[in-house]
Amino acid sequence: MLFLISNETITKLGMNVLVPVFIAFLFFIMWDLSKKNKAGKQGTFWIFVALGGGFFGFLIKMVLEYYFSRTL
């Protein structure tokens, strides 16, 4: 028996599962980076603002896609 997965299934899996897992790992890296460099509270805040901005953009994109797919 041959196990086949469509391209659409792989894309959905990647966008909905693997990318958020990767983003969570990046947040761990930012936290570890701030701790190892003794960035303090303000430094840690700015690390998360600067490097975490892409994550919030990704979340907004997912919410907008969901909203527009339901209204169309």
C-alpha cells in the first residue's frame, strides 16, 4: 500500500502546526538570548518587541484569512 499525502494537506499541516511550533521555538531562543546576555527587563522587552513582531503579524494574517474565508 502506498501512503499518499496531497500538496494541500502538507501545506495546511505546515502552516497550521509546524510554523507555530517553529515560532514558539524562536520565542524560547529570544528568551534564552536575553538571559545569557543579561539584557534586563527593558532589554528583554525590546528583544521580544523587535523579534516577536513577525509572530504577531503571522497571527493577524491567520485571523484575517479565517474571517475572509467565512464571509465570502
